[in-house]
Amino acid sequence: MSALGALSGGAAGVAGLLSLRRRAAPPPSGLATPAHLPPLKCAVLPDAGQLVWGRQLRPALLPAALLPPQPARRHALCPPAAAAASGEAKPAGFLDKYPALVTGFFFFMWYFLNVIFNILNKKIYNYFPYPYFVSLIHLVVGVVYCLISWSVGLPKRAPINSNLLKLLFPVALCHALGHVTSNVSFAAVAVSFAHTIKALEPFFNAAATQFVLGQQVPLSLWLSLAPVVIGVSMASLTELSFNWTGFINAMISNISFTYRSIYSKKAMTDMDSTNVYAYISIISLLVCIPPALIFEGPQLMQHGFSDAIAKVGLQKFVTDLFLVGLFYHLYNQATELRHKLELELALP
């Protein structure tokens, strides 16, 4: 009898609950529903509780056999930070999977762009022998390229202050000096001979590392550079286009780029390589303007431009200057990216 009473009491409770839910659909007559709020309805909670006009009827009051089946709960996805904290492995990018392939690609692009630049550069000097002005055009095209890239946000321009300018100015000064003297050498001698002299740059880098930075260079490295020095000496003695202007300027270029490497190590910043080279190009352009005006300005205004236009035409003259400046900037940009990748791959 007690079991029957409990069962009948439970059935009566369920019937009362259902009737209460049907009556709860319209709001009470004494309350007015605001116009901006939707009508309240009963809602089934994940724990099977029911809300009726803000009051919850606990499902524990009902027998478990009479409760409706509940859907399985879903686990929330962990955010990236939580996933990283939990030790989940981050998917490896292309650089992490194939570092040698990516670095090799930038080596190839550097050589490819550099070859095109040298060919165009020497063709210009055959009918326009003004290396100071041509060096200036290289930097002008590069700076315009950087300004356009900044204007479209590729990349976004990094802010700069007086402290960064103090760090980058020696780098830009050495870059400008090395660039101008390289072009003076290219204009005076054959490109092959100029590059033969510039092959001594690793020797100057090793010497600066040991005697300027105070870092010990192993004997094996010095011995590996000995054939380079001997080969350059022999090539210089037998070079038909040898002249002291080309030789001395190529040596000055080696020394300038060596000191640029030294100052670059001292001026390491959090700025990306694209922005660093853009600021170096702008400063180098300002440095190169006075020498170009002083050494070649009068000749250019008298007959330099007119002679070049008479030989090849205005359109080809302007096109050659634009293309040589573009390839100069691109191959230097590829060099900066290659250096950045080498530093990243060297990190533990």
C-alpha cells in the first residue's frame, strides 16, 4: 500500500507539474510584459531543471525514470594558449620542415638577381660612365620601392627614434661608401676583375673579427682563406683591364662592407630586416647626394645626359636606370632575408 501511495503521489506530482507548465505559457494577468522584452517561456536546462517565470523546479523532486533523456554534453575546445600550455605540438611550418630548401632558394635568388644587376650595370657604364650618379639612382629606386611598400602596408612601417638612428647611421654610412666605390670599380675595370677583388671580402671580415672585435679566428679558417688571397693576387697581376682606380676602389669597398657587418652586429634591433634595409637605404641616399653633385654634377649638366640620350634614346636610358635600380634593391633585399634566415636557423 505504501508503494502504491508513493506511485500515485508521484503521478499526481507529474500531472500537477504538466498542468502548471501549460498554465505558465501566458503571463499572469496582474503583470504587464514590457514591449521591448520577448515573452518568457519554459526552458529545459542541461541538468533537466525547468524554469517557469524565473522559478526553477528541481529535477531531483521527480523520479529519475520519469525524466526525459538528456543529450550528451560537449566539451569546450581549448583555446590556442591553453593548447600550447597543455603541451600540444604546434604544426611545423614550411621553414621548420625544409630550412635548407628555403635558405637555398634565397641563395639562388641572390645570385640570380645579382647577375642581372651586374649585366645591366655594366651596359649602362658603356654609354654613361658616371658611377656616382648611377649609384644614386640605385638608391632612389630602392627608396621609392620602400615608400610604396610602406604605403600599402607590405610591410607595415616600423617606428624609428633618435636612438635607432644613431645605431643605423654608421651601418648606412659604410653601406653608402661601399656601394659607391663598388660602382666606381665596375665602371673602371671589367666586372669579372672587380668581383675578383671583392672576393677578398671574407678575408677582411676575418681580420676585422679578430683584430677589431677581439674574437679569436681559428687557424683552419685562415688557412682556408689563403688560396683566395693567392688566387686574387695572381688574377690581378695577369688582368688586362687592370688599373689602380678600379683596384683601389674595390679594396675600399671590401673594407667598407666589412665595417658595415661589424656595425650591423652592434646595431641588432627587434626591427624586421625589410624595415632595417629601408631605413639604411634612405640614410645612404642622403649621404650619396652631395658626392654625386660635387664630382659629376657639372659634367652631367653639360654633356652627360645629352650624350647618353643621343646614343640609346631617352626611353631606353630611363628604362635601364629604373631596371638596374630595381634589381639592385631586390638582390640586396634577398641578401637581408637570407641573413635573417641564417640567424634564425642558428638559434637553438
